[in-house]
Amino acid sequence: MSVITPRPPTAQRPREATARRVGFRQRLGRWDVKVSPYLYISPFFILFAVVGAFPLLYTAYVSVHEWNLLGGQGDFVGLTNYGDVFAQPTFIKAIGNTFSIFALSSVPQVITAIALAAVLNANLRAKTFWRMGVLLPFIVAPVAVGLIFGRLFADDSGLVNALLTQVGMDPLGWHSDRLTSHVAIATMVNFRWTGYNTLIFLAAMQAVPQELYEAAIIDGAGRLRQFFSVTVPQLRPTIIFIIITATIGGLQIFDEPRMFDDQGLGGPSRNWMTVAMYMYDVGWGNQKNFGRAAAIAWLLFLIIIVVALVNFLISRRIATSDSPRGAARLLARGSGEAGHTPAADAGRPTSASKET
């Protein structure tokens, strides 16, 4: 009698282990697809939470407390620090100085940057040299720029007043008059940031399709007409970006006005003290009041948001809303006229050939 021995179950174990490994790899692959994008972008959000969101929220916490530089945290005072800031005339004057310097620097800066970008976008010799040259002022440290321009615009021995005297004009009080001091500081800001904005506009101009310029040439448009009808409408997103960044930087201006004189307090009458300088003076100056300084920081933050939003809406309204459609019509018209070339007309039968 034969004995049938059962097959050992160990033969099925490799298949089960393989199936488990395949299943785990599939789950791991699904997790990789779902989780990896969040891991890739997480460094930015972690860094922003550490150096951006936390200081912002902590400043709001400090602004509602009595907080002294030497004594530390005090009692909860609510919005008292905000009321005390608005009650000080220096804060109102600092707001006016900030907006004045911002207007004198941002508007000419954007216009000059667009014009320089248009020149650099043309066929020039040594393009790289000129493009690097416009960026050199941006590399210079703000403190060095402030010291140099502070000497150039000196009231008694400044080079600018010496040139004005040579042409028969009276010297100006760059450090004693409020408006002229704003012009001098705005000149420093324009010197540093015009080249940076020029390269941004230049990169945007090089991205404009060449077909639009070719269609404009066929349509009989000159260089000036091409610039205002093709280039500027295509730069609308870049112009909005530059305006918003110029607003944020212009309202936070600190280095240039602080280094405009030796004291760094905005002049004897606080003629060029900005909001950022006033915040520094309240926190680390004579008052040493961190609570009020934090309140000024939050008020400046809210002002920047409001002004940036207004500039964004105005720039969108000023920019032609139908610029893409106008460019498409110009391209279509140019391509239609390009089809009626002499070579194309030569192949068409004439009336005389039809009669023959």
C-alpha cells in the first residue's frame, strides 16, 4: 500500500511574501505621490512661519502690552499704545514724509526703468556691459550710498550746491528744507533701485512675441507706436509687480534717510523722518517703549497693505483691459496683409490671361 505524503506548505510562503512586498511598494508609491509635493514646498512654509508669521504675530502681542526695553513685559493695555501713537504729532509728520519720499522716488523710478529697458532691448554694441552697468548701483551698500549722497547734497560744501552756484542759481537747503530733503533722499533711492527694475522690465520685454512687432511694422507703426501699442500693454503684469514691490519698499524706507545726516534722526525738525525711523526711535531711542514701537510696526503693515491694494487696482484700471485682443487683432491684420505680397500676386491669374 502506497502512502501519500502531503506537500509541505513552505512552497506557498515565497508567493505570499512577494505579494506583501508588492502591496507595500504600491502603498509606498501612493504615499510618495500624495505626500512628496507637500514635502517639497514645506521648507518655504517652515521658513516663513519662523521668520515671517511668528514675528508678525508676536509683534501684535507686544503692541497690546506695556513693554519697556529695560523693564520688560508689563500689563495688558489693549489698544492704548495705538491711541498714544496717533496722539503724537511726530507720527503724523512721519507718515507725510514717508508718502512724499515714496511718491518722489517710485514714479520716476518706474518710468525711467521702462525707458532704460527699451534702450537696452535694442541692438546695441556691448549689450552685456551696459546691462551689467545699470545693476552696479544696486550692489553698493545702502549705508555707502547714504554717506556719499549726504556729502553731495551738503548745504555748505556740497557738490550739487556748487554746481547750482556755477550756473547762477542760489544754493538750496538740502538739509534744512523739507521738500528739497525729500528730493535728495528720493534721488538716492532712484540711484539704487532703477537698475534693478530695469533688468526686470528688460526680461519681460524679451518675452514679448516678435510676431507682434512684425505685424506692427507691416501695419506701418513706427518705433514709438510699437512701444506704446505693443510693448507697454504686454508689460502689464510686470508693471503691476514692480508697482507693488516699489510700494512695499518705499513705505519701509529706512537706510537712506537715516544716513542722510550725522545724527540719523530725520533732521532738526524731523523734516525727513519716516515711519520706520520713528518706530526705531520710539523703540530704541529716548522712549524705549517696545509696546508703542510694535503698534507703529502694525500700523505701517496695515498702511502698506492698503496702499499696495489701491495701487494694484489703479494699475489694473489704467492698463488697457483689451490689450491681448488688440494684439491679436494687430497680428491677424498683419498676417492678412502679409499674404498680399508681390510674390503671391505674381502667381494669380490676371484678367488678360483669362481672356487669352
